[in-house]
Amino acid sequence: MKKLFSILIALVLVFSFTTSLAKEVLTMGTGGTSGTYYAFGSEIATLWNNNLEGYEVAAQPTGASKANIIAITDGEFQLGWSQNDTISYAYNADPEHFGGETFDGFYAIAALYPEAVQLGVAADSDIKNVKDLRDKRVSVGAPGSGTFINAVQVLESAGLTLDDIKRYDQSFGESSDSFQNMQLDAFFVVAGVPNTGILTADLKRPVRLLTLDAEQDAALKGKYSFYIDVTIPAETYSGLLEDTVVPAITATLIVSKDLDEELVYNLTKILFEKKGDVTHDKAKELDPEFAVQGIPCPIHPGAARYYAEIGVEVPEANLVQ
């Protein structure tokens, strides 16, 4: 009897092991281990693993947007996270960011949440418009960062260049400290709302955010179509006394072109219909209507099928022809 029991246990273990081996592993590039992409991405991977049969999704820490695009195009990863502006640069062979080479071996699944271009000034400042930044002390973000790129584009929309301001290349934390210490007149932060750096600065020196006027908004979107508008509610920061519309890019989930349509359909469906199982704060922002906004590349047919099924219209430009 004891021998029979041992055999049964061994068979169960072998079955479990072979079942595990039968799962296809999908690697998803995220971002640095201290960032939102990795933390939120890891929870989404767990959500899929708990609800998707035959597959295991592994969240991989990476250098984020550009690194993930290259890894998917090269066949190293199957899924990844990227800012939508970086997606645009990849598809359009941007010489500055991708050396003039096209990286288009991927489609989008969904825009997950906005990363707002927050241009902070003191609540009592006489800076009312982006063009008022001329000759002012402005932090444009850390060198080489996405914030730096977006800051240059916003300044450009107001007819300004980096030579027109007293430029500071500072991270979010450094910008926050400098602003509190009266060493900056304005600073750029491109991130989810609210941002910790702005909240910290706001405790000592109330922060107001600048919006773009109609001409600046048209200039920005005319040249960089990936920008969308988001409204930051009044009192998000103590110096923000009214709802304020700012430009934003999006954190976007991308997938290899080669991934099966039925699989991507299920990934998309689980993402939105099971989002209540995800504890990360950003899960509250998951919205199928938002998911198809500001995407500068085709949406995978599997994801597009899910959106059509629930009545969300995918822009014609995003349909795979």
C-alpha cells in the first residue's frame, strides 16, 4: 500500500512538472525596478498568469521604452511597455532616437494611462504662458530623459528654444528641491498625476501648472500627433485652483506582430475585465475608451477585435490593413 501511494505521488509530481513545462513563456519588457512600468507590469503579468491557460507571462526589468521596442523587434521579447512618443519615433525611423532605422515589428494593445507634461510654476508667479519662460530659470529634466524631449517640444510650440531660457538639466527630485529653494522659476515633469516630486515642492511653495494656448496646442499637435489632452483637476496641487488642461503622452502596452490573434484578444479582454484584481493605483485608470487614444501605430487585430466587441471604435489609421 505504501509503495502504491509513493507511485501515485510520483505520478502527480511528474504530471505537474510536465504541465508547467507545457506552458509557453511570454517575456514582457517593463522598466527599471523602482518605476511604475515594472511595478504595474508585474501585477498585470500576475493577472494574466492567473487567468490565461497555456501561457506564463514574465515581467522583465529593462531600460524601458526604446529598449523594449528593440527587444520585441529582434524577437527577444513578446510584449513590452513604451511611451507613445517613442513608438512614433520607432515607426518613423527618427534619426535622433533610432538612428534613421525603422523599428516596426510590433503593434499596440492599449494606451494604459496618461503621462502628463506638467510645467510647474509658483502659484503667485507672473508666468502665465509658456512664452513667459523666456530668460527664466527652467529645469527641463535630466539629460536624455523623456521629460527633456517633451520639454523641448513644448518650448518649441511657444516659439522658444533652450537658448531662450536659463536651462537646468535636473531630475524630478532635483527640480523639486531647487524649486523649493527659490532656485528655479519653472520645471518640467512628465509623469502620472499626481507626481511625488511636485507634491513635495508644493508643500513648501504652492505649484500652479501652465496650460498651452490654442495656437501653441495646435503647433504642438500639428508636428507631434501623438500628444493628447488631459485635464488635471483643481487642487491636485495646492497652487492649482482650477481644472487645467495639459498635453500628455501615454504609457502604452505593445506586442510582437507575430503574436497569435486569439491570444492577444484574450490578453486584452483579461486586462480590462479583470482589472479589479490588480492592486496598483494605476489599474483604476484602465479604460477601453482611453486605450485607443494617441496610438501612433497599428493596434493588434486581436486587441482591435476586443474593442469592436465592446463598442469601442478603433481609429481607422490604427487598423491593420
